[in-house]
Amino acid sequence: MRSYTIFFLLGLLVPLVVSTGRHTTGALTGAWSPIEDLKDPHVKEIAEYAVSKYNKQSKSDLKLSSVVKGESQVVAGTNYKLVLAVKNGPAKKYEAIVWEKPWQHFRNLTSFKAV
């Protein structure tokens, strides 16, 4: 009887844990999933953060034009891989990866490179 209770609880908890990533299409932890709504305010906020952080680190003055493409990955938080169209730079598009843990109010620009 005890093992049935454990399997019942796991059956309830596993879908809950897997579905906690924002802007994913229900993929399992670790897999990249396309972001369906690139105009979502949170996606734009992540993109603005990436450009701002890159500008501070490289003493650049890039301006975000739009989010061209995006994927998210559930990890210990969420990774966002965004292709960004920008102004004022030698390249017109950049790929930015931002790691976010919203419950800790944490963001980190992991990568920012021309594509």
C-alpha cells in the first residue's frame, strides 16, 4: 500500500515540476523549446536586460530593435536564448543567452555574440 501512495504522489508532482518554466511548450527539463510569443513583455524585458548588460560590459551603445527568434530551457531556473535585431552596432543581429531565477530576482548574461 505504501508504494501505491508514493507513485500516486509522484504522479501528481512530476507534471507540476516539469511545467514550471515560463514561455516553454511543455518540454522536459534541459531541452530547448521555441518561445511562441516573442512580443511577450517578459521576453522583451529579458532582451532589454541582455542588451543593457552587454553595453555596460563592452562600453557599447546598442539599441534593441526586436526579438527575432527565441528559445527557452528549463534548468535551475530558465535559460533564454534570443536572437536580437539591434541598431548602432557593426553586426545587425546578436544571439544572447540569459539565465534567470525569478524567485531569487536573479539574472545573468551568459553569452552575447554576433550571428
